[in-house]
Amino acid sequence: MDAPAKHKNHDIYFVPGLFRGLRVLEILAAEEKPLTVSEIARALDVSRSSAFRLIYTLKYMGFAESTDDGRNFKLGARVLNLGFSYLASQDIITTARADLEDLRDETGISAHLAILEKQEVLFLDCVQSRSGFLSNVNVGTRIPAHASPLGWLMLSDLPSRELAARYEGATFKRLTEKTPTNTEQLLHAVSQAAAHGVVVSQGIAEQGGCSISAPVLDRNGKIIAAIDISGPASAFEAERMESDYVSKVRAAAMSISRRLGYVA
């Protein structure tokens, strides 16, 4: 994640202890498994005693929990309260929900709503298919924007120069063989997404998966989110791909945009 610009009084205002505590939460979330105090200390590059005090404080407040053996630690339930409070504050979720449900019902495929945060796609809502082809994407899931059709659409609102600067020196984690591995490839993918206004994916973000994505616009015509229908390739009917699915995803994205004040 890009470092934010420092205030001129950064050294006075900055609270190192708070920074390290929040970094512990990020580390526990990224690993997706319980960690020992020593592992957390190494990740933070601090002493074991410092890491223990941070963990103790987070555990006391409910933001961290110890496993049954008491030696490993994971995120606590209180973290979810913060996450859901944030998500609940986003009006776009309420605005988009009915259209996502209609899209799911019309296509039979799980529908998702996502926003762009720095270099990541953050999923705000998931309306699961009523069939057996359930989505493996949950609310709060994050994936690299450079490797996602949703990300390409949302990045397409940035000028090429700004997009190139955002990814200067970045590591392009590869999810599939179709993942862009450098800035030039990403710029091409983003420009294609902008030109078509929709991305039909066959295994771009996940091997064996399919998706159709479209952007959501605000009243000023700015892309503020994107939606898709996605799932395993077997959930899609080939004959409906271009003729039916694409038009329905476009229509749902436009309906949400209109609810947000966009006028074509």
C-alpha cells in the first residue's frame, strides 16, 4: 500500500504505539492463521516483549484472541464490529442491493459489489446464487486490482500518467497466467476495459472461473464502484454469455448509477 504524504509535524503527531498495534491487526489478517508472539515480533521488527504488550492490549480490548493452547493469536470478534460498521455506513450498499438481487435472479449467478482502495479491490456486498454454484468471495475480501477485471474498470477512471505512477515499482502478484506482470500490460488491460465498458473474463482472476464486470458511476460520471456476476465456468451457459449476461450486468450497473444520481 502506498505511504500517505507526511504532515510537516509528522514526528510530533505520529503515535508509534498505535501504529504498531494496528500493524499487528494487519499482520494477523494477512496471514489468515494464528501466529505466535515471536512470529508477530519478527513481522513488526520489534522485541518479543514489545510484541507481547501489543498483543495483550489488543486481546484485552477484544481485537485479538488466543487459541486453545494460549500460545497463538488471531483476530478477535471486535474487529468484525468495526468492519461491519464501516460497510454499513456506505450508502452504495443499500442502494445497490436490490439491483444485485435482481441480477442474481435473472442470471442464476452470484453478484458482487466492489470498490477500489489504493491498489486493491474491496468487496462490499455478495448476493449468493440460489443454485449450487456458490461464490467463494465474501464481504470484506480483497484482491489485487491489477489482477481483477473489476480493478481494471475502476482503474480506468485514472489518467494513464497517474495510473503508471501509482504502480511504479510495484510487485505484480500473479493470480493466473492472464495476470498483468508489469505496468505496460496493466495499462493495456485497463485501456481495453475502458474502451469496452465491460469485461468478460474467462479465467482472468481465478483459474476455471468466469465473470462479467461493469462500472458504477456517481452523479458526476466518475467510476466509484463496480459490479460483477462471477463463479465457476460451469455456472455460465455459453450461449448466454455475450447476448444475455453482458446486457443484464450493464443494465444493473446503470440502474445503480442512476440511483446514485447519474444521468446518461
